[in-house]
Amino acid sequence: MPDSSSLEQADFEALSEFRYQLRRFLRFSEDAAQHVGLTPLHYLVLLHIKGYPGQDSVNIGQLAERLQIQHHGAVALVSRCQKAGLVARSPDLNDRRQVRVRLTALGERQLRHLAELHRNELRSLSKVFKVARISAFNNGDG
């Protein structure tokens, strides 16, 4: 185990502040999603589909990994999002055993609205969080 004797009061204060601001942001995110009629998990499903690098759809395994949940949990969550009209499923053209999940027009609209709210909230936390390339908000350009 690392030597903890080198930790100073300022280290504890910095960790505490980071955890506080992280929880504040997560609370904001939960409230924002609920305000537009989505659960926080529905918002995360939409975000991870749209934000998956280099793809416009994801398979269930990719989504489960991003959400850090079990495969069957991701299947159930996608089913609820599909029932709400937020996502659509289709067979993978290269591997028929796989199912691809993509946003519907409604899901895209909901996500864009929430992403803008989140970007604005992140701007207010720019001294605490540094997030790569969210419209360059870290540099004050966005």
C-alpha cells in the first residue's frame, strides 16, 4: 500500500471538493433527465449510443460496458427505451447474432436538449472538471 503519510490537509480538501462537485453534477443530471420525463438511465442510454466513438449505433454488449451493467440489464433497459420511442433495434448486417441499437428522431431530440443543459452545467464547473472537447468549453471558446 502507498505511504499515506505524505497526504496533507490540502489533499483531503481537494478530494472532498472533487467528490462534492462530481455529486453535484450527477444530481443536476438526474434532475434534468427527470424534468423532461426521462429516467437518468434512459438519458445515459441515449448519450452512450450517440457518443460511442466512430459509430451511429451500438450493440448491447457495448452499451452494457459503457453503462457498467450486466448484459441482461442492458437488454431490459433498451426494451424500456424502445417502448418509450427513444431507440430502435435492428439486426447487425455483419453478424446476425448481434442487435444494433440506434436513436430515433424523438431520442435524438431529447438527447440534444439534455446535452445542451449538461454542457452549460459543465461550463459552470470548468475550474473543477476538465472534459475533452465538449465544444471547447474548457477553453471558454464554446
